[in-house]
Amino acid sequence: MNIRIFYILLLIGFFFTSCVPTQDLIYLQKKGDSNNNSITPIGIKPYRLLSNDVLSITVKAIDPKLVEIFNVDAGAQFAISEQSLYLKGYSVDDHGNIRMPILGEVNVLGFTIDETRQKIESLLLKDHFKSEAGVYVTVKLSGFKYTVNGEVGSTGTKTLYQDKVNILEAIANSGDITITGDRKDVKVIRQFNQGSETYSIDLTDAKAVQSPAFYLQPNDYIYVKPLKQKTWGTGKTGIESLGTIITILSLATTTFLLLKK
């Protein structure tokens, strides 16, 4: 009788430990002693350009003909694609330079987008244009690129055409984290000119918005590791776990009957 009770308790424990708890699936929960109605995110540090970044640079003036040479396919209507942005944009080479008409090589390594715009405008007005020409420069990254891997619906390198992207937007754009993905320990690997840094962020905690990894930077790498339930090969839900338990019981009963004979 005691052995039967032991096996029943063992199966009940297996049933509950093999399921993925609901609390592990809900994003941005209020945890611990957090009583604030809102949590202020940290300030977003401006992105500083790295080698292999691709810039979209547009130069405008009162007389458009004066700056036609800077604008590839000026006035032409063509579909925006990653290929066209890569081919027609200004790539930052291994030395941190972009090569522009008239200006030649301009070093932008470690510059923010706004600092790059100011530098190009300054160089144009210094030797090539008068202030009366009304030179106006626009600089943007040719898409916000990041890579996501692990337990998500769609892995790979993604590109979003917006200035700011947070990690929840990036994951949603990749098909969301699967039920066997660990939302409590998502890794973000960020590249800097001096190396890389790895962050860990708990997306089930509302305080995640305070993490320096909540708002992504271009070229970030996101990795979502699997939960132990996937490693064990057990059910993710109560129904699946119940099916596993029934299979184990059936196998144990069959083995017992065979041995008894």
C-alpha cells in the first residue's frame, strides 16, 4: 500500500513539474516589492556607428541640381529593399570611413547619426557651398538590423525600418517566444567598437524596461534558450503531461504483467 502511495505521489509531482507554469509565459509582471503604477525606463544611449554599417544619406538644397551628385537615383521611384539599400547606401569600411562624392573619405566610426549629419553638413559648407544654398543633410541607418536565435517562431536576421526598437517588438516580429522558451533569461549580445557585452533580461518582470538591453541597438544578437521541460522531452501543458503519464503507466503495467507470467 505504501509503495502505491509513493508511486501516486511521484506521478503527481512529475505532472506538476513537467508543465510550463503560466507565470513563466506572461510578460512584464509586477514582482517582489514593486508597488509603482509605472516604471520609468532608463535613458536610451545613442547608437555609435560600427564598421559594416550602411547609411542612407540625402543632401538637399534650394537648387536641387547643385546636390544631385550626392543623391543616387535622385527623384527615381524604386522599391525599397534590403538589396537596394545595401547597394545604394554608404557603407562604413574597416577603417570607419564612408566614401562620398566631392568630400572623398569621411571618418564616421564611433559617431552617432546626428554627429555624422553635422559633420557632413560642416564639410559641405566649409569648402563647397555657401550658407545661402540652403544645404540640408539627412542621415539614417539603412534599416534597424538585429539577429534572433533559439526558441522563437522565426529565427534569423531581421530588419525593421524604424529608429527605435525594443526587445518585445523584435521578438514579436520573430513570431514570439515559443512555449518552451525561457522568458526569464533572454540573452542580448551587443557589439561595441572596443568589443562586445552580454546582457541578461527577465521579460516576465515589469522591471525589464529598466534594463539597458530593453531597447535594442542595431546589430544586437538575441538568444532565447530552451526551458528544462524541452530538454526532458515531457509535455508542455497539463494535457500533454497527462498523456506522458498514461504512456508511462501503460508501459509499467505491461512490463509488470509480462514479468508476473
